[in-house]
Amino acid sequence: MTNPKIVSREDWLEARKAFLAKEKAFTRERDALAAARRDLPMIIVDKDYVFDAPDGQKTLADLFGPHRQLLVYHFMFGETWEEGCPSCSFWADNYDGLDVHLAARDTALVSISNAPLQRLVAYKNRMGWSFDWVSTAGNGFGEDFGVTFPDKQDPAGEGYNFTGRVFGEEMPGVSAFLKLDDGRIAHTYSTYGRGLDMLNMAYNLLDLTAMGRHEDGLPWPMAWLRRRDRYGVEG
């Protein structure tokens, strides 16, 4: 990479103030985008999903707990996988512990995967995470919300991230749900791919540095990544 040029304090301050104007414009645009997101229409979830949880089977409504909103992280952990996806594990390191703050804003956060519950619990303990994590128990939740494509097939034809294309059997995403006053559950939003960047504080912090994510030249952007307990162990 090419290092930024070295200038005087005065020139640095001038450049920084000019860039601040762009940052403020971006912040205003981001606020407008968030408002437009909240104004999107919603659809009623009319399928009775049942999940395996450490304290027994739970419905989608149960996952809300006492809250009106629910955020689901679609964690890539296939039915036959021995470990969770390294990338999803990276994201989980960043959102672990946020549930108490979200709860203060009437929102629950749950990770959901296709792997059996026992394997999820073992991996969660290995990683030292505290967030709630349940298994789909084969209920089709991942397929219905655009993150699971058995045998890389997509009967719905929407593909991953609404592209009409399938890139793998398991993909990541986040879905938001709202419990209505009459008890019905609405699906309000889902995001995939780069839409998940907002959850990853490590990437957001790296974006503040001169070197950034410095992933250029790697075989793929996250080729450097390891599970948190594998740095210094794997090459």
C-alpha cells in the first residue's frame, strides 16, 4: 500500500476539516437511509416455526422474550458441520454482549443456525459467547429467509441477497421482526452480504486507520481471518 503523504500541521488540519464535511454529509445520508428503512412495508410470518433451545423447544414468538422486537443473526453452521463459520464467528465476537443494551430498547437478539443444538452449545462454550443461540431443528427457517440453499438450490428463485444467484449452501444474514399488538409477528427487514458490515466493530475500527482493512492482494478479502482461539495456531 502507499502511505499518506506527510504534511505540516496546518495542511493536515485543512484536509481534515474538508473531509469532516464529507463525514457529516454521510452521517445525514445514513440517518435518512435508516428512516427510510423503518418506513419499509412488512409482511406477516404465517408459518409456525419451532426451534430447539437449551431450555426446551421455542416458537418464533418465544424468542422475543418480553420484548416487542427481535433481531436474528443467521449464523452459518450447517447441519453436518463440526464448527461454525469463521466469518460468522468473527461477527459474533463483535455482537456478543450487546443483548443487554438492545433489551433496554425493547429488542431481543438471537443467533439461529441449522446445526443440532448440542453442537451449537459446545461451540458457543468453546468461543466463550453469552448470546442466545437456537437450532432450526430442520424447520426450514433458513431457506425461508434466504440464507440456506440445500444442495445449492433455490426453489424460490430469489437467490442470496435478492440477486437470483446462489453462492453456497449456507450464507449469513440478519432479519428483523416486530410483534404486533394482536400477537402476530411481522418480518420487517433482512440484510445480507456487505449489509452486515454495520455489525462488525473490528472492521469499523480498521476503517479508521491509515492501512484500513488491508485485504488487497489476499486470495479473498477475509483470507487472514482465524477463529478467535486459532490465531498463532493456524498459519
